Amino acid sequence: MKKVLKDILYKVSLIATTGDMEVKVKDIVFDSRKVSSGSAFVAIAGTQVDGHEYINAALEKGAKIIVCEKLPEKLSGGITWVQVQNSAKALGIMASNFYDNPSHQIKVVAITGTNGKTTTATLLHQLFISMGYSTGLLSTVENKINEEIIPATHTTPDAVSVQALLRKMANAGCTHCFMEASSHAIVQERIAGLKLIGAVFTNISHDHLDYHKTFDEYIKAKKKLFDDLPKDAFALVNSDDKRGMVMLQNCKATHQTFALKSDADFKAKIISNTLEGLELDINGKQVWFRLIGAFNAYNLLGVLGTAVLLGEDEDEVMTSLSAIKGAKGRFDQISIAGITAIVDYAHTPDALENVLKTINGVRGGGEQLITVVGCGGNRDTTKRPVMAKIAVQESDKVILTSDNPRFEEPEAILKDMQAGIGPTDLRKTLTITDRREAIRTACMLSKSGDIILIAGKGHEDYQEIQGVKHHFDDKEVVSEILNELKQN
């Protein structure tokens, strides 16, 4: 696929250009290591490195076009130089043009929020497939074109990958695509160039302050998604979250809300909530769903609202939704020898509290709840003691362990977590650095009827230690250990 440069620069905010604007572009690259002859190299000032420092490396590898915010003092001859206001935004727009603007052919809905993005996007994907549509998914767990799985590496892929995936979806006949939009991706303009038909806000709580520095900046990152929506799109927000209406300020799109507690366009009431499922009253109709917990009631409402705003019949949507399971690693249950293990991605204080309170809400009372939890390395350190405190308050026993320590020492992370545990709760807390041993200990402490929550990693099938990813799947490990113990 080759395009003329002037065509792929359509709608990019240009400052200056030098050279041949009719030159053919073989591909668009923002990593100098991937440059080859005929590439257009876009220099982006990232959080770790500044692409402007790699312009010479890109030229040496055969780049014929350089797109940047700051031009070098000396411009190499025979090269087309393009100076832009915002390289990251330019990358997204250029990629969209390069791939023939696939989001103009597909109805793309973006979902943002601290918790619930993956479940909402996954449910929407499953729902629309069940209703006969060819549908795409861009999520933390996996990217999919109908049932074909394309592995995911980030919550939201880079701008070029997003457009390439959408082009594949359009070529495969997809009519809809549901995607997660993380705060990082929004700020880094990874969704620039996308035409969105709608955006959904699930909720917001303490997360990613290692990147955004302040909670206000984190909120602004989420809000940018809604500020950038066109007039012909819809904005659907959780109005029970006090930041929900903030998202709608200065938003040109059609405003819609969903809620359990306040008045909203899409409202539900929880009738019953058990480990088997959730019964909701939606507009006077009682519907049973296979998901569990109040947090999933919100996710289901977000899905229902989105589908109706996309033109689907409400009754048909509710019927189809009632048969659908949740996303992998979200309240995933395994029952072996009378012991129920729940694997969940809960890696923020709010998510952990939601899951624990949901379990406590459906417990009979006589069983133990044992929680295995850790925190990731090289991430927001302030949430570590908070998560440990929530775990001990809501559990009978807690085992603190490693999550993805990355480049931190696991012991240092665990020490931060221990700071949130008061003297009276120390007696019901164990600290076991090795995650497998922590899960084994939880299983050995359990008896028939007990519940084990393994939190923090969910769908992830690896542990990242010192830059290396080692295979580790919580669901696989706990199943193996419980079966082992059952045999003995």
C-alpha cells in the first residue's frame, strides 16, 4: 500500500514543509528501528524517549520523509521535511488517511473509565455478534475481528496499529467496533484520526497517578475523549459517578446517562445478586444476567444504553445480553472440591473493594474469604497501602504477594502495602513473595465452602520481572493446585 504524502497529510495542522509533497509513502513509522527505504518517520516526544533524537538514525535506514515538531538546524537534501504542531496527533491523522479512513466505514464506540472498560467493550462485542453483526473489538484482553483473536499488548494500541486493525475490520465486513480508550492513549493521541459514533464513561477512581501526577489531570485525560466528540455522536455516562456529568461539560455530542441510584435515561434496580448471577429491573422488566455484582449492573446498563443508541431494539438487546458471559479474568470462577476460587483483574482500590463487597454480599456467612493480592511495580505507589487496607477490612485472611514487580524489588512493594495494615489486622495477614506459593497457601488454608479471591492479574498470563515476562496464569495455577489437593 503506497500513498502520496500530500494526501496522507490531509487535516494535519502543518507549520512548514520542504521537499517533494508528491513523494510516495510506503509506510508510517514512529520507531526508528522499524524504518526502511520509503518510510515516513514521525518524531514523537514520548514519556521515555524523544523521537526527534532519532531523526538521523531514521535517515540512515532510508526514511525519505521526516514529520516532526522541531526541525533540525541543518536539513538533509533529497528529504521531504514536514513540521507539524503536534507529532502524536499528526501520526493518528496520517495513519487514518494512509489506511483510507476505516472509522468512516465502521461505527466505532470508545469506552473509558477506571474500571469496567474491558467488560463493557467485550460484552458489546459479544452482544453485536449474537445479534448477527460482523464486529471488531480492541481491548486489554484481546483484539478481535469477529471470533479471530489478535493478541493485545496495550489497553489501546498505538495510532498506526489502531488504524491498521480497523482497516482489517472494514475489509472483513465489520459494521461495528468497540474499543477501550485508556487515559494514557487519550493523552498520547493514540485515538487521533478516529471518527467516533459514540463514547461511554464507566466511572473514575484512584489510578495511574504515576503517569498523570494529579487526580485532576487524570480526570482531564478522560474528559478529552468527550470534548473531542463530533456533534453527530453520542456521549453516554454513568451519572451515579460524580465525575459523569463533568465529562459532558463542553461536549458537543448528544448527552445520555445510565444509573442505578439517580434519574437517568437508562436506569435499573438490582432485585437479586448471587454467585450465580444478577437480576435487574430495567424499565419495569425483570431480566436475569450471568454477571455478578453492582459494578456489573453498571456495565450492563452501559452496554444496553450503547446498543439502543446505535439503533437496536431494547427488548432484543436485553434478551441477548442475558445469555452472555463476562470478559476473561473478570470475576472468573473456578469451583473444585467445594472451594470457589475467583480470579479478577482488580488492580485499583475501587475495583478491589467492588469485588470484595460483591463477594461479601452473596456469602452465606459461615465460609472464609481468603484474598491473595499484590500491586504492580513501577506504577502508582500511593494505592499500595490503600489496597492492603481494603483487603484486610473485607476478608477473613489476606496473603500479600507479588503481582508484576517489573523493575522494582517485590519486597519493597510489599513493604508499601504493609503500611496500610493496622496492628489488629496483622494477625490475619501473611506475606509470601512468590505468587505461586501464595496461591498454594490460600488453597491449603481453605476448606469446602470457602472462597478464595486472587486479585490483580485477571486475564494476564504472565509475570513481568526485571523486563522479562514469565508465563503465569492465576486461573491455571489455582486450578492445578486445587486439583492436586483434591487428589491427596
